Amino acid sequence: MSLYASSVQIGGVPCGPVLRGSTNGEYRVVFEREHASLEEIEAIQWDPPVIVGACILPSGYGFTVTDIQYAAATRSYTVVLQVGKQYLGDVTGYQEQVTQLQETVTQQAGTIQSKEAQLQAQAAVLEEQEDTIAQQAATIQSQAAAIEELEEAGTAAELEEELKEAYTEGVESNG
């Protein structure tokens, strides 16, 4: 008479409950002696196992058998498993996606480089324009100083002319 329902098969061998172990990554799988022999249990490929039915063993993982214990009271074997490897399965779709993403990154890097080159060219043009503006400002200042000097010189000449006229007028009026 069976103590456990056997709706799950691991490696083609019917098993009872699958329990979490006491440490991280440890699982305990119970096989009743009525449904499985020790030789059948030892023959199961655990890296990765073929599981049929609902079970808490994570899919896509391989396991290492750390112990097989027999309980006479329940006439069952308990296989203690430790997570071994994780299998990713078919990754061809992801490889295609990675290739596309790498192409996108390459295109964007090219776009960034061309934008940087444009920015550098614009910065050079701005620098030239700033130099031109500075030269023009210096020219304006020197021309303003020259105009000021000319204005002052023109006013002095006018004063001199006025003084000469006043002197001439004064001399003529005195006779």
C-alpha cells in the first residue's frame, strides 16, 4: 500500500513528495520502495533530470546526489540533492537579440562620434568668431582714441585761430 501519491516522475521513476532541504539549494525527493528500487534511483540522471508532472525542483537546473537514506518505517528512500548547475537551454533567440543590440550600439556610437566631430567644428568656428570680435573691439577702441585725439587737436587749433583773430582785432583797434 502506497503512503504518497505518485503524480510526478523523475527520470521515469515515480516519486512521492519533493521537499526543500535545510540548507540553501538542498532538496529531498522521496521514492517509495513499492514503486522504485535503489538501482532505479541510482540510475536517474540528475544533471539535469527529466521531470514529468508538477514538482518544486527548479527547472533548468542540474543536481548532485549528496545522500540516499532509507526509512524502514515508511519503506521509502529519500534522495538528498544539492543544486549543481543551471542550464539555460536554447539561447539562439537571445544570441540573435544580442547581435541586434550590438549593431544598435555600434550605430549609436558612430552617431555620437559624428555629433562630437560636428560639435568640435562648431566650437572651432565660435573660437574664430570670438577672435574676430576681439580684434574688432580692439580696432574700435584704437579708432575711438584716435578720434578723441583728433577732436582735441581740432579744438586746440580752433582756439589758436580764435586767439589769433582776437589778437589781430585788438592790434587793429589800437591802431
